Amino acid sequence: MQASKESVAAGGDIGSAITGDHNTVTHVYVLPSAQPGSGTTQEAPIARLISECHPLDLEVHHAIRGASGSSELPAYVPREHDVHLRRVADAARGGRSQLCVLVGESSSGKTRACWEAIQPLAAGGWRLWHPFDPTRAEAALSGLAAVGPKTVVWLNEAQHYLAPLQVGDRIAAALRTLLTDTERAPILVVGTLWPEHWDRLTSLPARSEHDPHEQSRLLLTGRQVHVPGAFAEHDLIALRRAAETDERLAQALAGAADGRITQFLAGVPALLDRHRHASAGARAVLDAAMDARRLGCGPDLPATFLEEAAIGYLSPSVFQSLDDSWFESALVYTERPVHGNAALMQCTRRTADSHRSDRRLRLADYMEQHGRRTRSLLCPPSSFWDAALQHLSRRADVSALASASSARWRLRYASLLEERARQLPWAEPNIGPDLQVRGPDWLDQDANWPAEHLTCRALTDLAFTAAAALDFEEAAALALQAAECCQPDALAEIALQHEEAGLTIEASDLAHRAAANGAPACLSHLAMVREDKALFDQAEHYAREAAEYGLTETLADLAVRREAAGNRESAEVLWEDAARYGHPEALANIARFQYEAHDIDGAARTAREALDRGDAASPHYRHEPLWVRLWPHGIEPDGTPSLPTHHGQSW
């Protein structure tokens, strides 16, 4: 006798036996067991103690990686929906069966919230059942009748259980039966849904239509908890406290846009995976975009620039093997969303009068940071500089690349880019938030800027007036409005005023917002203020945050201070951090530390690396130039230092 597929849908087994001389078919039904009080003996579904479960096995998203030894998930910061969910879990622990469905967009923290809510039940010996094998719907139908007391039924992505036609409503009916069965209480059913799935499962059909989700609607209505897509202002304050001891939360605070912390934490690993497995063409486009951003270009990069720049990132043989549509294929790949609706790169919205040739692309915020960390020692190929000359039309972008090419000894390109920048006007149509490149005196320099920026000036003046009257809450609100348009410097100043007034958590929040809007120098100031207060760990945190925006000087300043105070070990660590972010003095100082520690070979290797990068030629050394200290024997004709003998040991 063999069970058929319909057996699962019936909640038990249906077999077919062939008997008799005429091959008579006899159907045998093996009904599912009822729970307590039943005389049948169906085996209960597999449920594990909550304490034995792992959140990643329950589909909690992987988060960005922290330092070695840190937990797999970042610290959890409860929000308003957690309060409601906790009440539901407490009611279940008190003996009443409960159901709660968290409704929110992708990667808004729904599944993690469910995991945190059930932790208090673990101490009471509660178990968890996650039906998914062979399919979610089949597992739920075959096992719901056998679920026993003190069980959490885990329905993550609940549409997979409730949305399938016919089967979904049967599962919903079985859940309603389970929740009202006093002999099996207490039961806790937790689930998650995207808003569009919630709407489909709970909306009334038109009068003439069949009602395919009647049972689901009756089950779900009134049992939902909304999970917002972004952290509210009061949530961010708690998050900042937690971020002081959790580097991943600190990274999310610095990199997430508009308070979308959970999307950043969940989306970044997926972004890195997509970047790692990108095709050669897509990888070349992304590398060109990362180089453009780390070298000073604005966020919106012309597609024509990226297409031409990317060619030099490919070997000739690989480029010749690409088809004619390689660039469009690369954009399709980079624009495909991952968790949290994040994408490696997205096309910015075009106005009605813009043309296809005006397409601009914006790199994901985290990929910008990733590029600064991983590509700081690399110089773009000639195709990058040629494309900049041909296709960049913003004076600020061209000027930034002129400086970058000069620093990398691409002197011909530096000269050409400087000349190109002089030919471009500062004022550009629809420049919007990028006005801050003009500097604080932009209103005095040009009377033709858009009228709404006069409003920004007024908001700034009002913010400083409120701060002078010690109304810091109003000052912050006004400065935030100005920063969202074009005036982040005011917000940076208001952040520092909060710090002086002892409002350190608010100061941190405002400083990060100012940095995200284009005024990252306040993070450097905040680092030095915390250093003066002997809050050394916090000072290092803000210095690294500033370095994410290219302000590596703060790490160097802290290193010099620590060394002057006699803390050479801390100074060396800070110089190593500065080296990772590409500070021009860092390697020279690391080599100096190695030399003074009698690690002659290590000092020579590090110093050579500094020379190869051009850092040893920096005119801003705080200490005697390295080659004077380490190479008194002169420089070879090829520009490298002569190799002296030290205590009989060759370098």
C-alpha cells in the first residue's frame, strides 16, 4: 500500500490496496490522531526545545560580520512593536493560546523580533516547531493536528502556508482549531508577512467573486503588529547606546540611510555576496564606481562615464570576449535587489525632460565604504581618467579627480583635469543637495541659486537662535531640515553644541546625520572631544567613523596624542587603522615603530611599501622623514633607498 499526495492534505494517510481476482481497488484511510483524550497514537511533529534552536536556522537574516569572537547576531534594540509582541508571549506563558503576525517590509526586523520575543518561554520548557519539510504547506497540514501544549508554531513567511489556494484556507482552519482547543493550550503561533501578502489574505473579495481566503481572514484579522521600516528618533537614541559596545550597530548607524538599520544589517552580506560573484563586466563597473566615490566624485555617476571607465578594469582578452550588450547586462545585475530592497547600484530617477544619455547611477552606501576599505591602495587605470575628462560635467567631481590624480603621480591627467575643471561653471541646473560644495559663502558669490536655499539659510539662523536660548530640541529639528536640503554644516555645529551641553547621545546622533548629509568633519571634532574627556574607546570609534568618509587625519591625530602620552601600543594600533584607510603618514610611522623595536626587516618592508604608494613623499610628516632616519646611505638611481647594513644584518 502506498500513500498518495492527498494523504497529506487530509491530515493523515490515504492508501490504495489492490485485492481479489478482479484487482478490486480498496481505499484505506488512516485518520490523524487527535491530541489528549484520543485513543489514536499518531506521532507528534518534530519540535525542539527553544533553547536548542538557532536563530539562523529559523530564517533570521545573517548580519554583517563583526570582530572575531563576537556573536553571530548584533545586539538587539527593542522597539514599539516588541512591546506588543512581548505582551502576546506573556499571555501564552500565562496559559492562553495566542497568535501574532508581524507585518512589515522586507528585512525590517520581523523574524528577529519573533526570536527575541520567545526567549522568555525557553525557561519554561517550551518547544518550537518550524514546519517546512517536504514543503511548508504539506508539513503544516500533516502536523498541526498533533501539536501539543507549550509549543511555539513558527510560521515565518506565513504566505507560504496561508496563500496557496485551497490548501491555505485548510491550514488557516486547522490553526483556528488549534488555538481554540483548551486541551492543547497554551500554544503560541508567530508569523511574519509583507504588507502586500497581508492585504491579499485579509481583504474582502468583490461580491461576485469566490472568497479564497475566508479562513485566513478570520484567523488573521486583529492579530497583526506593524513593524516600521525605519527606526524612530527615540529608537535611535537607544541604538546609539547599544552601538557603543557593538561595532556592527555602529557600522549600521554610520552607513544606513533614513534610519533603515535592519535593512542595512541584513542587506550588506547579500550585497557583498553579489559583488563577490559578479560577472567580469559587472565587477568592472562596480570597481569604477567605487573608485570614483572614494576619490571624491558625487553620488550620481553618469552611465557613459562608468561604461568607458570600466573597460580598463578588464583584461584585453576578457573585454574582447564580452558581447555588445555587456554594459546593460552589468546594470541589470547590479540593480537587482537583495534583502531590504538594497541593490549594489541603482539608476537614479530621471526627470521628464532628461534623455537616455543622461542616465546616472548611484552606488549603494555600504559599497562606497567597502570600496574605501578594500581599494585604498589601488590606482584606477587610464580608462578611468580618460572617461572622467570626457563624461564628467560637475566641476566639483573633476576638481576632486584632478587632486586625486596628482596625489597618485598621474601628472598629465592632473593637468588635463585641472584645465577641464576651470572650463566648467560652479552653478549647475538642478544641482539640489550638492550645493554644499560651494562652501559657506555661496549666497554671497552667486545670486542665481535656487530660491529655496534662502529658506535653508533662514532655518540655519533659527536653529542657532534656538540653541542660544538652550532650546536644543528645537535647534536640532530646524538644523535637520536645513541639512536635508543643502546646509549640513549647521547641523554639525548644533551637534557639537549638544556635546558641550552634556547631551552626548543626542550629539552622536546629530553628528552621524550631519556626516551622512555631507558634513563628516563633526565626527572628527567629536572624536577629539571624547579624547579630551579620556573616553578613549569612544574617541577611536568616532575617528574610524570619520575615516569612513575619507577623514583619516583624526586617526593620525589620536595616534600622535597617544604616543606623546606614552601609550605607544595604542598609538601603533591607531596608525595601523589609519594605514587601512590610506592615510599617507601611516606606513611611515608604522615602519618607525618597527625600527625602534629593532624589527629591521619589518621596518624595511613597510617603508618600501610606503615608498611604492608614494606616501613617503608626503610633506606633512609629524616626525623626521623616514628615509632620513632609515636610509642615511642615500637613494638608488631608480628612486628606491640604498640598502645599508645594520649590525651586520642586510636589509
